[in-house]
Amino acid sequence: MGIWMNSQKDNLLESIHSHLNRIYPDSKNHSLTKKIYNIFFQKKNPKPHDLINRWDQSDIAVITYVDTFQKANKKNIHSLEEFLDTFLKDSISTVHILPFFPYSSDDGFSITDYQKIEKQNGSWVDIKKLSKKYKLMSDLVINHCSSESRWFQQFIQNQLPGKNYFIAFKNKPDTQKVIRPRSHDLLQVFDTKKGKQFVWCTFSRDQVDLNFKNSDVLIEILKIIKFYLDRGISILRLDAVAFLWKEQNSECINLPQTHEIIRLIRLILDAYSNNTFLITETNLPNKENIDYFGNGNEANLIYNFSLPPLILHTLLFGNSHILRKWLMSMPPPMEGNTYFNFIASHDGIGIRPAEGLVPNKQIKAILKRMKQFGGHVSYRNAKHTKKPYEINIALIDALQGTIDNLDNFQIDRFICAHAIMLALEGIPGIYIHSLIGSENDHQQVRKSSHYRSINRRKYQLDEISQLLNQPSRQQSILYKLKKLIKLRKAQEAFHPNATQYTLNLGDRLFGVWRQSQNRKQSIFAINNISDQSQVIDTDSLNLIFNKEWFDLISNKKINHKKLILKPYQTYWITNL
């Protein structure tokens, strides 16, 4: 046993050293290797690396801010816990709590202290307690930190260690090649003890980028990871990770060193526990996004960023051609990997992931329609011009009509969008505001002057509880979504890694065939994505003749050759 343990240790040390040599080729890295090993394994033996799926069909995530639900004289995390336990306990397995740390801007993504919790939000004891009920996902915001952070204030004062933690220049370098998610100046001028310096700020002046070329920064981040794991966090969301490494005269996105750092973190997490995993947040064109799976050695999960704009396109135009074509081209994830499917979040609906998939003419039509529906469009800099980056709108308002008409199918269209997502290969992540049908919050946009505030409404806990406990639109939406979730959780064919085939049912329908890994169960998930009734011949589905088939949603047998689907109706046809 002792020999095996030593072998595991030696193999892990060798692997860590190998990754470090690729990140820092000009350093000897032996002492750095030992330092990293001791952060995680000084009191714990490493585990053997297994490519295993750490999830099943019962895994459903909810995405929420900790302060979405508030109550007087109550910490925000306690209000959130009360809401989850009351309305979602039987529906979800995982809670992605958006940044709950002290911050200076961007609703939590400008962190001033990674190891503290904003006082009104609660404590680490509360986090640990919540982790006993739900798997917890936390943001690891490591591309940047707040300009008010201790590290950056040390930089300003030319004090260790922070003085070497940021990317700064005396003279402004050429950054024309850099791909940007924002339209402000990349290099922001700060007065420091060393005089004026140009500091790299990818997202805002208040979000100063960390310098991973300094290995001390990497050590700091790994210590933070260990700190989170010890307090019940099991899923780490690598926020904006594509921008992590910078090289002059490059695009400064998706660089090899970024991928290598992710591989290093994945290696360590796999050796640390079978219950921890990584998810990368890379709002990029589809191929670049998928690259973050690596060879099964980077992210366990990647956000399926193309899904939100493509589902929006499908339901607005009443045409599934582009969604079908995209889905047929998506590679099935390896064991130990899967997609994180979502159609709404605290951010907007990304446009970049639709580039190369949706014709520009149709993108322009969508943007125009979203503005008519009360939404906004944010832009990014791209080679001396501005390009649309994301649509900021509540999903339910984005689906209040088609590209041409307003109609009475808003709720049906909204539920259909979720039914599509819930049936797909991967783990579903549902935004809390979708579950309760939150609409555009124009007042908060005016108050904050930020478009993203449109979909980040705060509720009094008593107010939303009352709405959900009595007949209301919110109650109806929650009931319908919970019904779909309950059905999904019970089907082996909806396992995140179960086989998936895209069905070719014409442009007015969208469907997939899911088959369980043991091949016992098949589900044909079929959606009418148009505002007109559609008819389908069941012979076209290849329903095996000696099996009885029924629809999970209506709980009725399929005993007719022809199925009529009302506008935006969904069938989940199964043999079990």
C-alpha cells in the first residue's frame, strides 16, 4: 500500500512539473512543483485519476445571485436557502451561487477579497451548511480582481507582493491585435509610486488583469482553490478564463499557456477528489469554446454558449434548420466530460457564439426585434470597429412574439425553449429568473446604468413566495418547468452522456432521439417550434413495432400513425 501511495505521489509530482515546464519554460520549476503539491496534499494522499462521469440525469443546476431573495434581519444566503428548500428542493441538485465576495463593481465580478464573504450575504459556515444539501458551484474570477483589492493597492504603492501581480507598462505598447469583449480602452492609466503606468484591464478600469507570467500569482490562485474546496465548494467556474494569458503582438485569447493552466488545475482536482470538477466560461465561437475540453484533460464541463442564441433564433423564425445543423456537428463529449446547457443567465444572450452559424442579416433582424421587445445590445471592439457582443433582455420577454408578430404564445414558446434544453445531451443550468418568469427590469437598468441589470432583479422573499403560493403567472411557469424537470430526472435516456441523434423532421419541428447507455430506454423528444399546428407521421420516428410507446408529458399512449403538435407543444415519446 505504501509503495502504491509513493507511486501516486511521484506520478503526480512528475505531471505537475511537466505542466509547469510548458507554462514557465525558462524556469527550473522543481521548488514550484513541491510548493503546489503541498498546498493540496500535505495532509491528504492523491487519488488515482479516473475518467468518470460525476453526474447523471438527476443533476439540474440553478444559477442565482445570493441576494436575489431578501428579507429584513436575515442574511441573504438564509433567504436563498429558504427559497430553494421551499420551491426547488426536489427539482435541483446544484446551485451556482454567483460571486458572493466583497466587491467594488460589476455585481460581484470585481472582487476585493477572494477569501471573505460580503457581510450581508452570510458566512463560510453558511456556505458549508448549504453544501450539505446541494452541490455548490462558485466562480473563480482569476483573470482579474478589483482595483480596490489589497493586491492592486500594493501595486499602486510599489509594495510586495502585489507590485508584481499585474500587467503594466511605462510606455503604451501596441495592442491592436488584442481581441476584446468590451469597447473601452484596454490600457488604463493609473498614478503609482513609480509614476504613471498603463495597466491591462480587459473588462473595465475597476477590473485589473492578473499577471500569470508571475508564478506567485498562480500559487495565490491555487491557495484560493484549496480554501474553497475546504469550505464545501465542489464545482469551480473559471470566469473569463480564455483571456488569462497575455503575449504582446498576439490576440491574447485562447493562448496555449491558458489551456496549460487549466490542465494543471484539472490534474490537481482529479487527484484531490472524485467529487470536484471544473467548468469553463468562454463566451466564444463554437469551435474555440469546445477546445476547452482539451483531450479530456481540461474542463469537465463547458458552457454550451451557442445554444441560447440558436434557440432564440429558432423560436423567433419558427425554423429549426440552423439549430439542427449545429447540433449534428457537435461532438459527443468523452467520458468525464459533458456540456453545461443553458438558455438564460445573469449575463446576456451572447452573439459571438452565433457567428458563422446565423447569417448576419438574420442576426441584425434579431437585434432589431429584441430592442422592440425592450432589450438592449452591448458591443465589443473588433479591428477598429464595434460588433454586437450580447443581447441584454429577460428570456421571457425575448420570446413574447416571433420575428414578425406579437401573439398569445409567449408562455408556450418560453416553456418550449426549456423543453428543448432539458432534452439535450449535457447538464441543464436554469437561471433563477426563468424559473419564476421574471420580466425586464427597466428600473434597475436606469438605476445602475448597466444593461445587464435588466435580468438581475431582486425580490423580497415574502413577495415572491406569495406569488408562487397562489394562482399567478409566476406559479404557472414554475409548475410547468418543475413538471418537465421531474420527468427528466427519472429517465436514463436523459443522462448527460446518453447517446443523442438529431432528427430530421423538417424546419417547423425540432427533435432528438436519446438512448440510455444500456440501450434499454429510448426517448424521442419532439418540439413544434412554430406558431402553427404541425403533423408528424410516427413511422418517420422509427418507433420499434414490438414496443409500447407513450408520451411522458401527457402520460398517454402513442397509438396513432399521425401526431398533431399544437404551436410550441413538446412530446417526449418513450418505450419505458
